[in-house]
Amino acid sequence: NAGVMQNPRHLVRRRGQEARLRCSPMKGHSHVYWYRQLPEEGLKFMVYLQKENIIDESGMPKERFSAEFPKEGPSILRIQQVVRGDSAAYFCASSPGQGPPGYFGPGTRLTVT
Amino acid sequence: EDQVTQSPEALRLQEGESSSLNCSYTVSGLRGLFWYRQDPGKGPEFLFTLYSAGEEKEKERLKATLTKKESFLHITAPKPEDSATYLCAVQLIKAAGNKLTFGGGTRVLVKP
């Protein structure tokens, strides 16, 4: 049973470009969480989604960031017009619905140049 | 404001030298406390969940305990492969879904 998959693992974008990060949850999991880990900082919650629904986006920056989890396909975290401060590791986690996000993916490391 | 604080920030141990990591929390309504291990360049790996004061969980050389204000992760006779960053996180009763609030982590280095 494959774990949580994220791609790409590394992403380099110039300032002003768009970044799209993908997360495929574990098989049978319908709940997805996105967390961001800035250099030398702890993990910060961004958004919690179920299929076709955003449940909690209290950690998402108000502008440039959006997330979706469509009925088919992976969850997407989209960052428009990236800035250097967006450089971080972005982790996705999934759960079957009950219990905490116990299974994290390997992360996508975004570098904005 | 809800806060989770881990100490120390970093810990250097000799192989076999037991020690404890602390996670203190100031939150309004704890649903659960979680410990994760994170290796460099990887995502957090789930270790334990604790739900009530007095609860203890063990796994190999690790033992987690919980009180009303803090949790400890005890590492007994550590080996070099126990080197990692250990994260604690809290799940609040008021939080929608299963959102976790993480501490800053403790970086553990075990030297042979």
C-alpha cells in the first residue's frame, strides 16, 4: 500500500511564476491536510480538505494561495506569483476521516529565485 | 493564545545515554497530543498519540507520557539511528477536523 505521494519533490520557480504542488493521499483516505515548514521553523497548518470541499483554510495566506481536492485526482496546492518568502517545504498528510493526519508525504521543497 | 513549546531545541547524546524531551502546551481544550519523528529531507513519521493525563505509550526505546500541562518523550539507551528531529503537536477540541498545532521540534543527535 503506497503511502502519501507528493510531486514534484523539488520545485524551482522564479519570482512571479506559479507553483503547483500535488498530493495523492493514501488509498482509501478522503481527507487531506497541507502544512508548510519554513526554514528553521516548525510545521504550520495551511488547509484541510475533503473530496470537493475545503473544511478549514484558516492557515492559508489570504492572497495568492489556493487549494483543491477534486473528486478525481490529487489534491493541488497552487501558489500564484511566488515570492522569495514562499520558499519552504510543503507537506501533505492524509487520514481516512477519523483521527489525526498520521501519514505525511515526503514533501515538496519549493525554492523561489 | 494556544502555544506549544518544545525544549531543548537541540540535544547531543552519547550512545546509551538516556534523556528526555519536553513538550509544554498552553491551550484551551486538548483533544490529543501527538509525537512525530522527522528525518532530514523527509516528512514526519507518526510515533504516538496521547489523550489523557497519566497516559503512557512505548515503542522500542521511546516512551511518551502526558500530564495536564506537558508531555515527555523519554529515550532510553539511544542508538545513533535515533538521531532525528522529534516533533510534538496538539489537536484542540475547538479545531475543525483534525488540524494539528506543532511545536518547533527538538533535534537529537546520538553519537556512537
